[in-house]
Amino acid sequence: MSDQAERSVWQVGGGPAGRSYVEQFLQFGVALIGPGWPGAWNSHRSDDDFDGDSSVRRFAGDPAIGDIVLLRSGQSVVHAVGLIASDYLYLSQFDDVNGWDLQHGRRVRWYKLPVPYNFGSAVFGANPRRFSRVGPGTVIDYARSFIRSPPTDWQSGPLPPLPTPEPDLATLPEALSNIVPLAAELTELYWDREEFGERPSEDELIGHLVIPLLRAFGWSPEYIAVKWRSVDVCVFRRLPRNPENVHLVIEAKRLGDAVEGALAQAKGYAAALGVVCDLIVTDGLRYRLFEYDGRADFLPTAYANLTRLKQSAEKLFARMRRA
């Protein structure tokens, strides 16, 4: 481990405000970057394999154990200070972190700041890389001063356990044999701005993916309402279409937006209808189910990403399927 005064200082991004993964870094004691889908980095691979960005190569090869890393968001905000605690790892269990594939990892002992620290200027650059060495002396001085200041017990504490990798869904339900390949094809196209153009609207995603998924699970059109009383999608257990018969409230967001952040909106719609039912938030590809806990809140209990289906998706499918 290098001397405190000589330790290199790095920064790693914690995701955009709408789809942050700061909490996952802190919970599991990791720093992660993507893209992870091309597989593990090794010295024989090119930056071109990873979107032409050198971040993966630098992340895997440059830092030393004991170096300082700042968990950043935006151009100026730090959420935590950490010490790198491992060499490069390829962690398959992080292939879907709020929709991001972040399998390139390092273990990190983090100290979460009580309040995020804002340097007040773009100290990490106008367009910060996913991972890079810190340049400005003010930031380096801040980081090195921080680790010399008490408390310091966190710097040698135990690392939290990593999550267990979740198996892929063993058998694709026959009902989804068309929609899952379609989702994979559309995902690749949607993110190609040159070929496709602007991202599709949430209404387009509802039409092309959400409604077909509901139809695949046995719901006929009369039980599926779109933009009913301001709700993006309402599913009724029976007719007539009234609040008493609402089975699901589905709130949709644009592709790439934070679906988890749509929960408050979905709860508001359910409250306005005067109903208690399951809530689903989605961007057409990712679906997160929130169940009423019987007291006063909705808890996340199931999740599925149509482009990375895991065994746990079976629970969500069971709840979406018409009995």
C-alpha cells in the first residue's frame, strides 16, 4: 500500500441523477463501470471492444490497491471517499444495475459523506469520464486530507459481502417467444442515434412493448386502458372499467429514464383513484413491481429486464399474467 501522501487519487461516476447507482456502490463495497457486455478486460483486448473508451483499460490496469477513489456525480459533487481494496474483477452479478451493465469492478472501502460535498465548479471536467485520475490539486488535497482525518477505522474495516450472481431464466415462457427477441432488437436500434434518431416517447414504448406484453399474458384489449384518468396503463380484473375493478396501475417512462423514480407518480394515481393494487413502473424494457405492504407503503418485490431475463422475473410474470 502506498504512503498516504503519495497515493494516487481517482474518480468514478455514480450514474446520472435520474439513474444513480451510488447506493449500490456503498452497499456492496464496489466501484463499477461499463460497458460490461463485451466481457472481461485483459491486456490483449482493445479499447474499441469497449465503445472506444479507454476508461475500462485504465480502470483495470492503472490504480493500485490503497489508492484513493472519489464517488462522484456530475462535474463537482462527491458522495463518498474510498480506498481501493482489490485488483480488477469481472463481476457478472452487476450486469443489470438500474438497467446499466457494470461488470468491471474493484472492491472499495467506502466512507459515505454525511452530506455530499460540492466543490462548486467543474473540477471533474465538463464531460467527466466514467473513471479517471483526478487532476486539480484542490481535489487531490481534499482527498488526501480526508483520509488523514478521523475517523479512520473504516479504512481497514471488513468489506461487505457481494451479492450472489442470479441465474438466467432457464426457460422462456412460450407467450414471450416473440416479444423478448423484439425487445432485444429494438434496444440496439433505439440507442443508435445516427440510425434511429431521437429516443422513442413513452407512449411509443407503451404501444410497442407494454401492451404486447400484457396481451401475451392473456389480457384482451377491453381490460387494458391507456391514459385512463391520467394513468398511463390501467389493467382491470373485470368490467366495467371503474376504480373498484383496477388490477394494475402501470406508469411508463422514456427509455433510459429512471423507472424507479416513477413510483411516487404511480402511487399518486392509485391514491387519486382510491384503490390499493400492485404498481408497475417501466421503460418498456425494464419492469419493477411494487406490492402494497398492507400498512402504508409499496415495496419492490419483483423485477424483469426483457433484455437480461433472470429467474426472479418469473415472479413478475406470474403477477402480470391473467388468472
